[in-house]
Amino acid sequence: ARLARVGEGLEPADAGSIAWTLSVPAGQEIQPSESRLDLRANGDNPCLRIDENEHAVAIILRHTWCDVELNEAPGQNLLNRYQDIGLTALGEVRGESTVLLWEKRPQRLIVARAPGSLQPIYFSLTRRTLWLSDDIRTLIRAGGIPATPNIQTLSGYLAAIWPRPESTFFDSVRRVPPTQALIWSRGEVDLSTYWNPVPDRDTIEWIGPEALNQFGTVFETAVDECLGNNQAGIFLSGGLDSVSVAAMAQDLTQRQSSPAPLALSLVFPDPDCNEESAQRAIANQLDLDQVILGFEETLAGKSPMSATLELTAKRPFPV
């Protein structure tokens, strides 16, 4: 994750200050300037600039592959759609994408992830600064935000009750729920739903034959977007889901002359859930290199409880 800061405000000081951290895409930074935003790659020269002449800008950050569009398709298309139909336009963004939309008049920043995206967005509003990140630890370190545990959320977690969709395990950190957009304006933060898969709860439009016929194409696109330029890894069990993904990924990498995915498999000692023979056979059939570990190997001599507690201590949420 990379620290990104917007200075003392893109408008006069009475509008408040905003700043954020972003790790989507990895290695990208947005640096402060008195009248513009600079998007930098690994601290190098700006690769994208929003200056004081920009009245409205849409930026789409694609997953982690440094695919950034500013006022170009699809960024420009999104901006045009937003100006036509408002927040509903965010529901048309696809893939593992994070959207940042800036309006100069009124001064407003909108941040959301695409419907179905797994990339989280966390935020914390301090007295003068709004911080955002897809990683809680980065957010806390960058913003000097207190890492005070949220007792209500922790208690609810133990009781299998989640108090509020935007809650996290830290008092000062909230999340942007799926299909909702964070809207910052003049120092105030609001969350607004931009997309609902079932707008009318009394009517559900089930998938029909025409949509089912599109599954192969949609599935291929979904897997392809996750491959990137480097070797991908696949958690390979013996079940239909991971096998289907592995087969599609192998087919795509062969067509693209890119490195075949690496199969990563965990073997459990209980015969009722041991899939080792199937895991090995599948990797062999698909001609995939495989790293396979037994459950006991992963514990490194510790008890399951000790290993879990040790891992939890390093994470921003319980295992």
C-alpha cells in the first residue's frame, strides 16, 4: 500500500482537508499540491495530473496492475454517465476496480469500489483529514490513527453478530460497504447506496437462458482479469470451483504465452476432508507446478490455537 495525500484542500482552507492512502493499484501515489493532484508511480515523475482547470474528473484504478485512466475511456465514459444519471453510473463499472470521482463545483470527492469487487476501502475521518486505504494497517500508520479496538464489534464477532456493515475492529476506522459510495464534501462524510441487485424486493428476475449462454465468456473475462503479467497462484482443492478456475487460467496462459499458474494445496489429515489424491491428479492433468503442504507442516510445531493466535496478532482482524 502507498501513502497518498491531498494537501490543505483542493479549494480554500474553509473547505477542510482531505488525504488518502491507496494500494490500488500497487505502487501508485497521489501527492499534494496547492491546486492539483499528482498521481505518481513509485515516487517517480507524475504520470497523471489533475490541475485547477479540471471541473470534474473520474479516475478508475484497476486492481493492482497499474491500469489508470483519467478522462479517457472508460474514465471519461464513467464521468459522462455520472453527469447524466448520478451515482447510479458507478454500478456500471466492472472488474476489480476502485473509482475516484472529483467535482470542483460543488467540491466533492466520491470513492467506491465496483459492484462485486473484493478490494476493500477503509476510511477514517480525523479533525481535519479524511484518510482512505484498502489496508487498515497502512491507514493507521499513515494517518497516525489510534489503534483502539472496537469492543462492540469484537463482542459481536464472537457472538456471530456484525453490528453495522461499515464497522471494523478499530474504533476510528470504518469500511465502505459493498455497493455503497463514500461521499466527502466540505469536511463531511456520507455513505450512499449506488447499486442494488434487487431494487424491488418483491420481484426477482432470475437468470434466463440468454444470460446463461453468456457464462463462458463472463467466466473467462473474470479469470483473465485476475492473472496480470506475473505468475498467478491458485488455491487448488479437489472441488469443482477451484478446478474450473485452474483449467481456465491454464488455458488463458497458454494462449497468451505467459507463465502457467502455480497450484497451492493444503492437505488435511482427517480422511473425511483429505483431497490429496484429487489435488495431485488435477495438477498433473493440467500440467501445473504444485506446492502442497500438510496441515501439520503449516503449524511449524505449534498447536492450532497457538498458531491461530500468533497469526491473528499480525492481522487487523481475527482469523
